[in-house]
Amino acid sequence: MSRRTHRRAAAAGTAALLSCMLLGAPAAHAAPPAPDGKGGWTGTWGTAPAPAAPDGISKEGLDDRTVRMVVHTSAAGGELRLRFSNAHGSAPLALGRTTVALPGPGPNPAPAAGTLRPVTFGGAGTATVPVGAEIVSDPVPFDVPADRDLLVSVHLPKPTGPATWHWLAQQTNYVSEPGDHAADAGNGAFTRAETSWFFLTGVDVRGKGARGTVVALGDSQTDGVKSTLDGNARWTDALARRLTADPAGRGLGVLNEGLGGNRILRDGSETDRPQRGTAAAKRLQRDVIDRPGVRTAVLYEGINDLQLEPKASAAQVLDGLRGMARRLHEQHIRVVVGTLTPFKDSPFHTPEAEKARSEVNAALRSPAARADFDAVVDFDAAVRDEADPQRVRAAFDGGDHIHLNDAGYRTLAEAVPLAELTGSPAPAVHGR
């Protein structure tokens, strides 16, 4: 199983907090380093695995079905590899024939002519993923465009048991009738639609200028809840497009490691929705540090800790964020943290939770935050209603007064100064 090695030696200096959406003075940045010396892989797409729900397809698992999944790239490459996870499985996961392709036009896409490629694992056409493990495929020569969908099809020949999945994909994926349909040129066998990804957790690329990864760790806001289905309108998608359009950012991949309902401090298994996943502080290694070529992490999480029982205090959320930042800095990964956005009129809003959100944001905006984070992005200021700062601006409200619509998510992406993502990795020792 491939794991990301320790990163390159870091450049001296640490970026200060920026002005505008960041606080403090602007900082100078060194030229971006080369990709890491162990293969130069960059994450172009990723998602966070979670346990099965208490019922439904994830609980039932899949048996002799082919899953055809649609994923959206961020960085281009000349070859790719796939990651499959059995992190939350109860039995070894058998992977049958696996393919990758560019999609043709239309809904329920079929592979575009001439683009279907087989995927192997250690030279074999099948593989077994142990319980709790992840497997990485062999490299596949493939002209991977940036900002484009890919089709990944995998036959699951044996009962999987409860599935390791990502429940809120904001993307339509497809499950087949019985049999191996991974190499089907058409889509007729794929009769069941699901808005989740199953077992697939990453696509890595190298070549063609791919040069490192930005990872967003968060909850349903990062997952893109209330964004347009199949629209690739999450804030991380908008951020990836900004990077691709900017010469200084081109070649950086963006991985979305958001999980709906996720918290920093508590697991989803402590609630009636285990699919909310492992607490961010505990999945940090797997979902951020172990991703390939990571140079910057964006931490945008904490609102669920404040509003879901048992509720955490502002101090506990801040301690959780600082602890994750320390671990990331030890791995020479820059840390950008986001303030928490408004949620007045949502079912979860209470005066106590609002007070705690205000305390978290005030601490992140303070000069003392320089000791813990490389930059603070004021997402709250970007989308709040200035006439009522506890409320999301109506033009950005996804309809439930906590999640954003496409325009709101674009605004979050626009609030992130690209220089904070393209600058040098963090120093090995943070003595700030």
C-alpha cells in the first residue's frame, strides 16, 4: 500500500496573515518547490471515506455489481492512479475489473470513444483490499485534463459487506445490474442512480506540470451541500478553477476532504449517523497528511462541534484546530484556517452556539492566531448579511440558512488569497 513520504526541506520564513479577507500584513513568498522526490504525484480528486449508514445501500453493500462513478479533476496530468479504501469495511474487499475513461456527452454518461483504459494493481486485473486499508493502483498512461470529469468503473464480484463510502457526493453515480460491466462502452446496464461514491477515495496524477496538492478538510460546507447536483459548484471546485487560471497556481490539485455532519472532536458513530465519519482530528493523517504531494491544508470546520450534542465549547474547537495545525506543520504543510459562517434561522441555531461561533471567529481574527496558522481567511465576513451578521446574506443562502448556494460557495473560493496556497511549505519547526 502506497503512503506519502516525508516532504522536502522547507524554505525559511513563515507567511504572515494577509489583509482584506485575512488579517494583518501581506507577506512575500518564495518560488514553489518541485514535486516531492518520490514519484511527483499530485492529488487531482479526492474524497473522505466514512462508515456505512444504519440502512440503505451502504449498509447492505454490493454483490456482483459494477459501480460507475463520476469524479471531477483539478490538476492535469499525463498518467494517473486510483485509490480504493476499505477503511470502514468488515471483510476484505474484492476489486474486479476496473477501468477509467473520459465521459461522453449526456446524462448517465458512457465512456467517450477511444478513452477507456484498464486499471491494474501490481500488474493484476484484480485486487483485495484488507479491512481498514487503502490500495493504490498501478500508474495508467492517460491524458488527464484539468477541470474535467472522469469515469471510474469497478466490478465488485463478491459481497462487500457494509460499504466504505462518501454519502453526500453532490454527484450522480451509477450501479449496474449483476455482472462485470466495467468495460461496457454503453450505459444500458447501469440502471440505478446513487448520489454517493463507493470505495473510491482518490485520483492522483503526475506529469504535464502537476506539482503539488492543496487539501480542504471540513464538513458539509466543504462537501458542497446545497450546491447544484452534478454542477461541480463546491467552493473547492471554484478554488481549483482559480488556481488553474492563475500562472502561479497552475498545476496544483485541490482535494475535497469535507464530510457532511463531520466534527473536529467527535466521530459520527457517536450519533445516529455514523456516515458523518471519523472526527477531523483523528482522520487528519489519513485524509490530509497521507495524500500525495500536500503543501497546504485549509481547515474549515467546527460549526458542528458547537451545534450538535454533546456540544463543544469555543475553547475546545480552537484547541482542536491548533492541534491539527501543529501536526501539519510538523510535516512541513502550510495551514490556512477559515472563520465559521453564519447560521441564524437554521434549526441548529441557538444563542449559546452563536456566542461560541463569535468567540471562535474573534480568536481566529486576533493577532495571536499568527502563532498557530499561516493564514486566516474570513469566510464569515465574505458571506454574512451586513444588516444582520448572524445571518447568511440572502443572495448566498442555499435555502436552509446554513449551507450556501453556488454563488455563496464561489464567494468562499474568491476569499482565499491564492498566494497563501502557492507559497513555500511551512518550516519544519514552528517557533513562532
